[in-house]
Amino acid sequence: MLVAAYEELVSFLADPPRLLVGIVHGDVYRANLRMEAGRIVGVIDWEDARLDWPAWELANAAWEVCKVGDSLDAERCRAFVGSYVAADGPAEPEFLPQLVRARLVADVLYSLTSKARGEPFDEGYVHDLLRALA
């Protein structure tokens, strides 16, 4: 299963579709989201804002907001992405599976190099990411 996910991701990245480019936050994760009554009401820490694929930003946000343990909650993800699209969010949700996988691979690689950079390394986190990829 992991090999198939990897092969699909490599194929996608080797010949990516033309995705929209726009302004993105660049660092979407739970600590940068302000919540009230289960809804995102604000986003802080815009120092990584840049021009990039909004579809990539949506994939990162979906993983952060919709993960439960080491997997994506499909129903929560449908609701989150549906709300984003209904609010005219500029993303192409049809590419979400490939871009979430790309995000997980990036997290695995970053985590694996943490030890070499002299930073804390959490082997359990890497195993969780690898399970999520599978």
C-alpha cells in the first residue's frame, strides 16, 4: 500500500496539473488557528505568506484540521473542504489526496533530518506519518 501511494505521488509530481497560484498563509497548523465553537475564526502568524498553490494550502489545512490520530477523518474532511469551497476558497479540491500525501512525505523527510540538525527527533511521529501514508 505504501509503495502504491509513493508511486502515485511520484507520478503526480513528475507531471503535475496546472494549479492555480495565489497568496497562501504558508504555515497552517493548529497553533496558528483561532477557534470559537468548533469554527476557525482567525489565522495568525503570517510570516511565511507567499505565492503558492492554494490547493497545497488546502491540503495542509485539511490534514491539520481533519486528522484524527494518524489518519484523515473522511467525513470531517468533506465538511471542511465543502465549507471552504462554498466560501469561494480558491482551491482545486480534486487534487487533495495527492497533495496531502505530498505534505506527509515532506513531514517525514523533515522529521528524519531533525536529528542531523541537532533538533529533537520523534521516531513515533515518523511512524505515525508513515502509517498515514499507507
